[in-house]
Amino acid sequence: MFAVIRTGGKQYRVAAEDVIKVDKVRGNPGEIVQFGEVLVVGGDSVTLGQPTISGASVAAEVLEQGRGPKIIAFKKRRRKNSRRKRGHRQEFTLVRVTEILTDGAKPSQTARPKREPKKPVAAAPAEAGEPAEAKPPKAKAGAKPRARAAAGKKPAKSPAKKPDKPKSGGKG
């Protein structure tokens, strides 16, 4: 079964479990959103809308809210020393179609609970008797410890004394 939906001024042909990128719609990742403007429902028999099918909708799960690549709009008027450079990133929503509903049915799935971020797994200790937490953190590769840097410095030299200039205007 497939459907043609309209959202964000564009039309998309979708089927169950399709992942599509649409213009931004409200919803956090994991929530279920419904697209109510269904133009065509197909499968064994095709139903056309005039312009939409009443009671039909498409349920989808929001996977991600994001922004597309930067597009640079550069305008130049020759011989006028006039230039304009402007960047733009289009916002989008990545959704997975869960089901195509007809006759005013409600989506069977509810919003999924948010997943907790993964915690980093501690590396196995090098020695069996020493726990991994007891090791001191590694220093950065390019950084020197302050104590070593201060101890290794030479004492500052006093500037060399210049010889006195002769007071007479003669050479020599």
C-alpha cells in the first residue's frame, strides 16, 4: 500500500517503513506526527482525492531534526563595486512512515520514550591488580607540565652596558 502526501508545499510518495526528508515539522525525535493531506491512496484499488481524501492520514515517527548544507547566495553587479554574500541552511525533519490510515483511524503506535545517551565503556585495566579508575589521566601530547617549564628556564640576563659617548664633537 502506498500514499501520496503533501507537506511543506511538496508532494511525496510514501509506503510503510519509508524514511523521507521533509521540510521542518514540529516534533521531537521519537514522537509520532500525522500528515493529513493525503492526495492518493494506492494498493489493490487506487483512491484519488478531490483534492484530498477525507479521513485518510499518514502516521510517521520523527527520527531527527536537522539543517541541510550551507548554500551561498552571491550577487555581484559588475563595474559597480557592489557585492552581497549570504548563506542559508534549510531546516528539515527526517521521518519514518509507520502506517497509512484510512477512514479516520488513529495511529496504533505512540511516541517512543527517549533513549538515554550511551555512557562510554571503561577500557580494560592493563594490570589485573590495578583498577582502571586509579590511573592518573594522560597529559596532552604538546603540553609541558608547569613545574618542569619553570625549573628549566635560565635566569634572565641583564642588558649589556653601552660604552659612553665622547663629549666632544670630533671623530674618534
